Amino acid sequence: MDCDYYVLLMFSFELIAKDGEARVGKLTTPHGPIYTPSFVSVATHGTVNTLSAHELHGLGVQVIIANSFHLHLKPGEDLIEKMGGLHRFIGWEGPLMTDSGGFQVFSLGAGKRQGVGKIAPIFPGESAHESRLSWRDSRGPVRVDGDGVEFTSYVDGSRKHFTPERVIETERRLGADIILPLDECTSPLDDYRQTGAAMRRTHDWAARSLREFESSANKGQALFGIVQGGAFADLREESASFFSARDFDGYAIGGSLGRSKEDMHRVLEWVIPFLPQDKTRHLLGIGEIEDIFEIVSRGVDLFDCVLPTKIARTGTLFVKEAHRFRIHILNTRFRDDPLPVDARCDCPTCSNYSRAYLRHLFLTKEALAARLATVHNVYFMESLMRQIRSAIKEQRFDALKDEWLSAI
Amino acid sequence: MDCDYYVLLMFSFELIAKDGEARVGKLTTPHGPIYTPSFVSVATHGTVNTLSAHELHGLGVQVIIANSFHLHLKPGEDLIEKMGGLHRFIGWEGPLMTDSGGFQVFSLGAGKRQGVGKIAPIFPGESAHESRLSWRDSRGPVRVDGDGVEFTSYVDGSRKHFTPERVIETERRLGADIILPLDECTSPLDDYRQTGAAMRRTHDWAARSLREFESSANKGQALFGIVQGGAFADLREESASFFSARDFDGYAIGGSLGRSKEDMHRVLEWVIPFLPQDKTRHLLGIGEIEDIFEIVSRGVDLFDCVLPTKIARTGTLFVKEAHRFRIHILNTRFRDDPLPVDARCDCPTCSNYSRAYLRHLFLTKEALAARLATVHNVYFMESLMRQIRSAIKEQRFDALKDEWLSAI
């Protein structure tokens, strides 16, 4: 009981404001609060591309998500635990999540075979693509059975076997504030039968994960469930009911989101009503700017996506007044453009450098190029999320949404 | 006269202390002072690998050197002038130098043919190597004649013709505080006759550069001469006499420095006595840690080298108590090493991260790896230079030198 009480003190989700289904909350973790809706920056191997932990904090990043699958393979949870845990190892003092590896198993299996991501055809900049790239060298099939997943390590070629229990143990030892259980991601091309079977396996694994989580020494961590069910209404409802009936600390929405953005919106509309109001909702792996308004308006609190940092590396930068909110800095029209990337942005990049200089850095392949672009995109996302939280609190979320989406 | 007086106010070199031939000075420029001896960080295309201008300043960097040859080819001085000059373009508010391209012409010509740098065999981490890499795609021979240099641009394949006057004009438009004239670098494998001919051509070009410099509108820039003469005592003396008799604002020592470090020391001993005490002396392209003590003890004030940033990119980091002052972080002995790179260093990398984490970043090919390593190496050099300046002022330079060199 003492232990539960301690967790309760460390973790809580407080609803601060609602505007329609859009909501502002405060998710308290042992490493500080996360004000939601919040973007979760992706730090697959423990770092957000080019940025130091100190810099992330300065850019307004509240929470980052690392990947226990990749960290297990390299450098291994033994080493990270020995170095004082993941927070200490990577120098990040704020809230930290770890993903389980379910999506990576999907990327390696069905996703790779079918060439698709969470929405088919593959979403530009979506993490499936990146994960598949890491798997180029992998050999041997992915075998999913009732017990877990078997696959070949891309690090040393050895066969690995993940079970729900082992994944929880790995995440326990990594020590992130919020952890996710092993799930089986399905492809948008999988049929009803395949999606249903994977969902039932995910439920079984989730129950085992929860049991393992509750039986292991509590280190002030929270466990989120991951709702599956693809783009099938009854499966999504079944999965959402399954999870909300169990005592998870929050709920993620994973797996396939259909074949279009409209499908994704429908998935949220099926799932959200089944989830408790007083728990956090995390949409996994989604986050183009035009998506953010749609998912927040449907009651999502957290979402993560590699897109802002991934596109930054190749010179694509967020700008409010641009087609799909992006410019490609290598375009010749920026050759002698003395303006900052976004005239209304006060990030360190926009405060100090011109578009012409940034273009020069990309053309000369300077490492600083990706870094200045990443700084801008990360700050831009955080700034947008601050605007969204303010708008919800002031009951003008729809006006802000219209202001942004009318510009596309 | 007003104009000269203005330059005098903007540029001055004041000798603050001497300990043997080692000296501490203050070189005043329109963009602030440089306390010497000082390392000059190399920013070939206008940026020091991975670091922002703001960060360079924070690490204690006093002065950086860009390359007018590379900047002329990409993005061109037209654009940079239009963007408000090089300082403004790259966001660096401190003292700034531009090199002329003489060394790049050497790299492309004799250096490439013979596979050598400033000291033969090629110096590890020496800039010749890097410059040659940029030239892989170049076609067509380098032709040096009395008028200047003709070569093929690696950017667009066009034939380019550099004259001493055009190089000064390019550097005028870039607007660095200290500029260097076009010179002809020789190889350590060139014989006495070839080295002498190149030296005489360099003298002719230097006189033309000075004339062009004095006739063009003064923008508060200083022009340094570049002493040539290879590893031949009489040529070096002749060249040093030639330059010291002319009104350059400072003197660089360029070209071949022989076949060994001892040869390099001898070159300095031949040249330095001919140079005026009240002008700055810059040794071009040299700067391994063990060299620094030797060159400072012979009266050199400035030196530049790509080594600290170049080796950082591949995981080689400066440590005082290590063989040749470096460790390679990928070595397995650092796998679970919780200590910072150098326990006595207070740079941002050593203050926040372990060797184990840095090794993990290199192994996972994170862009942050090169950056954290570069931060450390740049700071380490600046910290060493501060120690050297203090030691000279306190008449204990030899003791400091012994303390460091006995550790090799």
C-alpha cells in the first residue's frame, strides 16, 4: 500500500481545461511535470538528433521517448543500469519514456515485407521507414508466437527472443518514467482476421506485462497500455475496452491507423470514448503539423514522431506561412535571402542566422546545418504546442485550428 | 593619413610579457582583441565543424580562420558581401581571418602529385589531406605562372584564374579582419631550385598584393605577409628579410616545413630572428599539442590547425594524461567508464557526459557524438593556451612545457 501511495504521488494526471474534446492536462512524473497536449521528441538511442540534453531543455522540450528495443541491442540495459540508469546515462533530467519494440518488430516483419508504415501507403517521414533502414542487414525471419517474438539482432546477428516479461524487465532496468509493454503492430494491409489475432495476442501480452510490472520492484515508473485493432471499429472498441478495464497508468494508441488521415481520425473517434477521462492518451508515431490539430481536437494528450528531426536533417524546415508548413532551404530562391527561416520565430537559429547562411551550410555539408535546422523544428513544435495549450485554456482552440489549417 | 591612423587604432600588437623567446601579446582588431599565443580555430567554409558561433565564443575561442578560396567557389564573395560580409553571414562577432588559397593550390598541385603535406611524410590530421579530399573530383592541371594560378573549380568544373590582385579583392569583399595574400606553397619534396623559384614568385605576388591592398578602399582590414623558402636556411632568411622590409601588419610562416618536426623547429629558428618584435607571427597549419610548446618557445604568436576538430569527428579526444595527449573513445576499455573524457576538464562535455555515453553515441552514429567531442577538443586547446599565456607572464613557461612534454 505504501508503495502504491508513493506511485500515486509520483504519477498523476490532472485535467486543467477542456475545449470540446481538446484538453489541457498536467501529467506529473518523478522527473517533473508534462503539460499536455505535448509533443514527445524521439530519442531512439537516447539522444534527439544533434541536440544535447541541455539544449533540448532550453528549446522547451518537456519529454523525450527512447527505444528499449534499440537500447537493449546496443549498448544493452546492463551497461545503462550500471551507469546509473537511462536518465543519468544520457544526461536528461526531465520526463522520459521508453517504447517497447513492438513497432520495430512490425517494421522488421510485415512492415518490411509490405513496404508500409502506420498508414498505408507509407507516411512521409514516418518512423517505419527509418526503422526499416536500420534493418537492412538483418537476417532471418521474425517469428511471433504466443510466448513472444524471435528475430535476428542487427548488431551481432544473434537470434533474440523477446517476451512481454523480458521487455518489462529491460525497461525496469533502463528506468524511464513511463514505459510501454510489448505489443504486436499490424500493417494497414493486414485483413480483419490477422488484425484480430494480433490484437488478442497483444491483450494477452499486456496482461502478462502488467503482472510482471506489478510484481517487480517499483522504481517510480508508470506503465501505459497500447490499444490495437487496426482500422476496424469493433476491434478498436474491443481493445479500448480491454485496456480501460485494467489498471494501466495511461493509454497509448498503436498499430495501423488505416489507409488515410480520415481513417486515422476515425480510429481516434472509436477509441477515445472508451478511455477514462482521468488518464493520459498517447497516439504513437504520428505528428505532422496538420495532424496535430485533428488529434488534439479528438482528445489526445501526447504524441511522438521522428518527422521534425528527420526532415530537418535534409533541410526541410517548419514555417507557418508555407505550403504544408515547410520550406526546403536548398531551394535556389533562398540563395540570397537575408531573412531568418521564420520571421516570427525566436529560436536560436532564427535569432542568429539567415536562410542564405543555412542554405550555404547544407550545400557545404557542414554538420552545423542539420543542427541549426533541428533546433528550429524542435522549437517550432514546442512553440505550437504552447499556443495550443493556451488556446484550449482560453476556449479558442477552433479559432487557432482554423488560423493554421486555412493556411495549408 | 587619417585612414592610416584609423587602421593604427583598429590594429595594434602590444607585447605584454616575454619568457625566453616565448611571448604574450595583445593583438587588437576591429572585432576585439586576441591574446597571444593563441590557437586559431579553422572554419574553412565559415563554420567550425558542428559548433555555432555562439558556442565557439562560450568555449573561449578568440579567433577563427575561414578560407577565401573555398568561399570564393561556394557561395562566392558576391553573395557574402550582399549578406553584409563574412562576420555577419556566419554570425561570428569576434576576430576573423581569411586564408588566401595558396595552400589549396599546393594541395591540388604538387601536394596531390606527391601525396605530402607541410611536412613530409604527411602529418596526421594535417589540412593538406582534407583539402586534397575536396579535390578528388577536380579535372585539369594546376598551372602556376607569373600572373597567378589557373585551376579547375571543384564546384562547377569551370577553369578559374586567381591573381594576387583578385585574391585581395575577394578578401576585401569578404571583410575578415586579417587577410593573407596569394602565395605559392612548395612541397617538402621540392628541391632547392623549385623552392627558390616559388619563393621569388611569392615575393612578386606579395608586392602586388600589398599594392592592391593599399590602393583599395580600407575597411579596417590587416594584411599579413607569408614567408616561404621551404626547409632551406638561406631561402627562409631571404624571404623573412624580404617581408620584414615591407609594411605588412603581421607575418605568417607558410609552405613546406621540411621532413620532420626538427626541420620545422629549424625553420622557425631561421625565420623568427628576421621578423620585427612588434608584429604578430603566425605559423600556418600546425598544431599538434606537442608542437605547441616548441613553436611558442620559438616566438610564434598564432597558429591554426584542423587537427582538434578533425580528430574529434572520429572519436579521438584530448586528454592530458594520455599517450600523445589523446584517447580513442571507441576503445572497448571505455565501454563502462563512468568518468568524463578528462577528469580535470570543465568543458560542457566533461561536465555532463561519461566516456561510456560518448562511446555509445559514436557507436550508434549519432550526430551529437562529433559535436560533444569537438566541444571538448576545442575547449581543451583554449584551456591549454590560457595556461601557456599565464605561464609566460609568470616566467614559468619551461616548467609548464616540461610538465606536459614529460607525460608523452
